[in-house]
Amino acid sequence: MKNFSTWLLVMFVVMFWVFRIIVAFAYETNMDFAGVVPINQQMEIILLFVVLVCIILIVKRKIIGALMYLVAYGLYFGTTLIEGIKSLMDVNNNITNAISYLNTFIALIGIALPVAVLLDLLLDKSRKANPKDGKTDWFYKNESYDRKLDDRADKNNYRTM
């Protein structure tokens, strides 16, 4: 994670994850959290653990983590986003339904973050410039091998006459 944009995206992902934890906790304890409720409480809990694994994989710069994150949030927030956009485009809809607008905005964030993370991973030049090579990395990036050679070299006691 050498890019500033990657750090920002990971921070936003973690903040959104914490927000979803607060929403799930508030719903479970019957507190009103500005009208924001989870779409499906059981799926929300499962999704929180899946996203935790995805965040770890994203920090390690693995594309599978970003893909899992996109698929999980796409399936969870996708239907809410589509229904919210349909209600926004309805001519007979009035502005008093602010809670559905808020849930649509949260669903939009839930879809936009994984897309941005995936694009960031795909467009990262340092990830492509320094790939892992199993054939040579064991020799060139192996500090224990270097230490073993150094220890052996230090034990040569030659006597001079």
C-alpha cells in the first residue's frame, strides 16, 4: 500500500464497516439510529464478518478480496439501490420520504466503495511492477540464507605466519 489513494479507500472502507456495525447494533437493541435500518439483520451480521476478511485481503493487495467485497455488497445493497432509484424517478413521489432517500444514499455508498477499491487494485502500477517470482525470490529476498552465509564466512580463522 504505497499510494495515498489506497490508504484513503481503506480508511473509508473501515469507516463504512464501523457504520454498519453501529446500524446493526442499534437495530438489535431497538434504538433509533436516524431511521437507518439493516436490510436483513441476519445477513448483515454475516456480511460484517465477510467484509472483515475482505478488508484484510485488500490491505494485502489481493484482487480476490476486492472481488469478494464487490460481490457481497453488490448482492446486499443492489436491490435497495435499484428500488431507491426507481422511487426517485417516480413523478408522483413527494419529498416527505427522506428515510428512503437516506437508505438509497447508503446503498449507493455500499456499491461505490467496492467498485473504487477494485479499480484501485486493478490500476495499481506498483503491484504490477514488483510481482512475486517464486523462482528467484527465495534467493534474492531470503535474509536467512544471507545470514547463514555470513555466519559461515565469519568462522574462517586463517593463521598467518
